[in-house]
Amino acid sequence: MRDFLIRRALQAVAVMLCISAITFFVLNVVPGDPVRIMLGDLASEEALETVRHRMGLDQPVFVQYFNWLTNMLRGDFGDSYFQRAPVIQLLGRSLAVTARLAGFAYLFALISGVTIGVVAAVNHGNAIDRILMSIAVLGISAPAFWVALLLQIVFALNLHWLPLSGTKTAAHFVLPVIALGTRYFASISRVTRTAMLEVLSQDFMRTAEAKGLRKWAVILRHGLRNALIPIITIAGTQLGDIFTGSILVETIFSMNGVGSLMVNSINQRDLPLIEGGVMYIALICVVVYLIVDVLYAVVDPRIRLSGGEA
Amino acid sequence: MADTNFIPATGASAGAVNTFDAYGAGAVERMSKAEKVLDVQDLSVTLFTEDGELPALQGVSFAMRKGETLAVVGESGCGKSMTALALMGQLPTPPARIVGGHINFGSTDLAALSRDQMREHRGSSIGMIFQEPMTSLNPVMKAGRQIREGILVHNPQMSKADADARALEMIKLVGIPAPQKVFNSYPHELSGGMRQRVMIAMALACEPKILICDEPTTALDVTIQAQILQLIDRMREELGTAVLLITHDMGVVSEMADWVLVMYTGHVIEYATAYNIFHHPLHPYTQGLIASIPDVNAVTEDDLYAIPGNVPMLSDLPSGCPFHPRCPFARQECAERKPTMAPVPGDEYHQVACWKTIENWGE
Ligand SMILES: Nc1ncnc2c1ncn2[C@@H]1O[C@H](COP(=O)(O)OP(=O)(O)O)[C@@H](O)[C@H]1O
Ligand code: SF4
Ligand SMILES: [Mg+2]
């Protein structure tokens, strides 16, 4: 298990290095001179040169990359070209919003998705199953922006139960969390149902019942526990999706999260901010996959064994 | 039994019945006096399917006695597992449901209990082990915990440490070397035989009066088979458990059984002491099963006897005697009237459902 962890962690570091290199070099060959955008069309060639020098942009690109990487490892992502503040600070501020939105949306999706999937599987074939799965199909096919607008119209504009947009209070987060979580909830519930149906018919479930365990102890302790692998797989990839996918919902609900920060920085060609943002998204994805891998091993002893020997 | 032309000339079963020479006529006397722990009367189970109602079990009756083994035999699909699951209150619902009869356990009729009410009996009154040791244990839970779980659910006041100790004791009892190691092993780390031992430890941990073994050795290697059967037999003797042994291997029956229940298409068609089943089988189907026992001296394919034809589908059961399309003695009336279980004249512990015996056709 320890070897397994170390190996996966090293892999994650390697992936991050690759992503950082690709991000940096790709962004440095895209057209559009950030210094010119920053200073405007009327700036003299001399002024441009001075600024380039001050920002280290006149050095060879490999040196620039190396400096950027080592600075980043020290937690210094550079300064935004346009907003006079360090990237790390801007990212941090937006991250607070995004993390809350995505985190709660994820919890909502996970808890309700697994619950509904299990209940549907246990009621396989009857009316409860059919109703729950119709909701899931609806949730998967409905685009997030549509759900968002619908929620805004019904609960904010018509009923006045919840605020329309912004991030001031916890109530401001309710509608965005639902809007963002809906499709993830829907697909988790479907995966859970399928996995549970498969497990429910297994021999060991009959054994568990034969011991005299309560129905729900059999379903949860023996059934759900064995259905977790496919659930973790889908839920894990979604954790990455939900963070990056929050951009749209942030925009609709006027929330200053990482999403809107990224969109603005790309429009302005604010390179340090774009790079920082991409690295942030990559880091989340890599960490998520790492967690998923470790969870696999925790949940299924057979994976631990083969993973440990491979 | 070589007195019927139904049994092939090779004299198939000669090797299998030696065990019974130890039983005299007095054995029945002794056996029938043992305490009855389960009395099944007229148990009927119907499958309510989209294509109609199928009679999976019809009027099944038998008794189980303390410290004795009742073997349930019959070809695949005859309702052996269905009978076991009915006793456990674990019928596949839907489609199966008990539609009649009684399962008397002490003063309780288990057939009248709901699946949830049966819970307190499962594991504590009746334990069960299944055919597939490979898939019958939870792959993500350590063996010891799986045993402990059953102990704790029936002894809620017991501490986890005590339950662990009890589980370990059971692991030792079923003859597992390195008990502590097996206690901490996941099922995939154990061999098939070890897993079946763990299953037995689990099923017996609460000392149920009845142990149901549904083809416990079918999936195992021959040498391991013998060990597991010996273990079941030792447990029966040491704990006084009544064993219901489901098998389609007549050789196993001859080794293990005190009583034999022969099933066909959800009916019991013969019920007697193992001695009588092997020495005086009356139902042509029973005779066919015995004739099908592979002979140790058999050398060619031709020496292997098989009952002609196939078990009919539940949706397409023959009229009258369900065995008549395959029976070499069938007469016209067999297709018209259904024989019910009746005691053989002079032996109330030998029952058979066949006109040939009931109406004493002779040969
Ligand atoms: N879940 C089920 N649904 C429908 N039919 C079933 C089910 N389980 C068993 N059966 C049918 O019930 C009959 C008895 O099966 P079973 O008791 O498993 O036979 P055996 O154990 O003697 O081989 C068979 O005809 C089988 O097809
Ligand atoms: S009742 Fe008739 S058909 Fe059925 S087993 Fe007896 S002789 Fe054969
Ligand atoms: Mg069976």
C-alpha cells in the first residue's frame, strides 16, 4: 500500500510537470503581444522594450519557463498584467467562491445521487424506480444554463424565496449549487443504480441475508460497499468536471469565481493569470485522480493486492 | 435392486452402498425416535411470472431430526434449492411465494412469517451454506468480520472483542490451520476449500439447530470435497445439528445421509431411510438415479447409465404422474391420475408416489 501511494504520487508530479510545460509553451506562441495590449497601440517601441525587460519577457523562453516554474513552486505565480495584484491572491479570492459552489454542488450530487440510485435499485422495476429514473434522465439531458435560468425564474423572480445572483450569503449559493449539481447528481444516480442492481443479485448478498442481518445492513454494508468501485470512478472524474464546469454557472449567477477570472484573463491575454488558472485546474484534476486511485485501493482489497505487486 | 430390468446389466451401484451394511433393521427404529426439529408439511411454492403461475413446489413434506442428515436429491431444476430457500425465508421475491403448507419449527410456523420476521431465525435457528464458495463470501470484507457480523446480529449485547473471539473459535473448530491468518484474510486470499470452511464456520457460529447445505462441494476439487463432507459430518455429530444436504451426487448421499428425499419437478416422489433408498428403491426415478451412479469398474462410455429424456419445464408439466413420459413402467392411467405420497405397506417410514407400488402392480 505504501509503495502504491508513493508510485501514484510520483506519477502525479510528473503529470503536473508536463502540463506546466505544455501550458507555458503553448501560451507563449499564441499570437497577441501582451505588452502591447497592456500599454496600448500608441506606446513607443522603447517603452515596450522597457516593460518587456522588467517582466523578464526578453529572456530566452526556456529561461522564462524555468523561472516561472521555480517561482511557482515557491508559491509565486507572478503578478497579473492588468489587475495590479499577485496571481495567487486573485486566484485565492475566486477560489473561495468556486470551491464553495463546486464543493457543495458535488456533495449535493453525491449524496442525493447515491441515495436515489440505491433506492431505485432496491425497488427495481416498480413505480418508485421508474419515477426516480425519469428524474435522472431529465437531469442528464437538461443543460446547466437551462436549469439555472429555470431556477432563477421560479425561485428568485416569481416566488422570491432565494436571491437571484451574487455571493453575499449562504442563500445565494442554493440555486447555483442545484443548477451545477443536477447533471452530476443524475449521472451518479444512474451509475449507482446499475452497480447496485448487479451487486444485489450476487451470491454473497444471499449469504449476508442468511446470517440474519437487517435488510438495510445487507443492502448498504454488503451491497453498496461492493458497488462503490464504479461509483467512485464516475464520481471521481466528475469532481474534476464540476470544478471546471462551474464557469458557466458562475457567469449566470454573477459569482466572481475562478471561472469568470479565467474568462476575463483569456480575453485580456493576461498570461500569468491564465497560466496560474490552468495550473490550478490541472492540479485539481491530478489530485482528484490521485484520490480516486487511492480510494479504489481502500475500497477493494483485490486492487490493493494487484496494484502492490505490479 | 437388480430385480428390475430398468437397471442396466453393468450393475451400476454396487460400489456405493456398502456403507449401509452397518445399518440393520434397528437403525430405522433408532432414527425415527430422534427429536424432530423441523416438520415440513405440504409446502407449496408458486412462481408468479409474466407468463403465468408456475408450480415450483407442490405439497413437499418431510421432517428433520436432531443430529441426522437428510439428503435431498434429484436432477437439476427439481426444486431442491427452492425448498432450501423456502425454509430460510429467502425465496426470490418476486416471482416466488409460499402458497400453502407449513414449516413447523418448534411451535412456530416459519411459512407464516414475513421475510423480516424470519430474520431472527436466519443464522440462529437455521444456517445455510451455498454451492459457490468463490462468490458466496463478500469480496471486500475480511473473513473474520463476516463471521463476527452474524454473531453480533444475534447477540446484540456481546462486545466486538467477544464476538471476534467466538469467530476465531469457530475458525479453529472447522479445522482451519493458521486461524488468526484466515481471520484477517480477504476471501480472494483463500482457496475454495478454505472459503467453504469459512462459510461453515459462519453458518454454525450461532449454533443453529438446522444446517442447510446446498450442493456444498459441487464446485470443489474431489479431494477437498471429501474433506468438506467429513467436516459437515463432524459438525453434525459434535453440535447435534440436523443437516439438510442438497446434492445430485448419489455417491455423496450414500456416504452422508440417514434419510433421503427424492424430488422431481417440485414434487417429493420418494422419502425413506438411506438404507431403503439404496437397497429397496421403489420409485422408477429413484431406481434410475441409483443406476446412474458411475461404477468404479466402468471402463467405457456405454457403462454410464443415464435416465432417458429430460426434466420437463415447470410451464409444461405432464398430466398425471410427472415422471410418466420417462418411466419404463408407465401405463395409461399414469398419465390420467397423479399419484400422491403414500407409505409402503408395512413400513411407515418409506413413502413413495407411484401407482406401481401403491396399487401393487408387481413386475
Ligand atoms: N428466480 C427464479 N425465477 C424463476 N424461476 C426460477 C427462479 N429460481 C428457480 N426457478 C425455477 O424453479 C425451478 C426449481 O429450481 P431449483 O430449486 O433451483 O432447482 P434445483 O436446485 O433442484 O436444481 C426450476 O425450474 C427453475 O427454473
Ligand atoms: S406412477 Fe406410473 S409413470 Fe409414474 S413413476 Fe409410477 S409407474 Fe411410472
Ligand atoms: Mg440448486
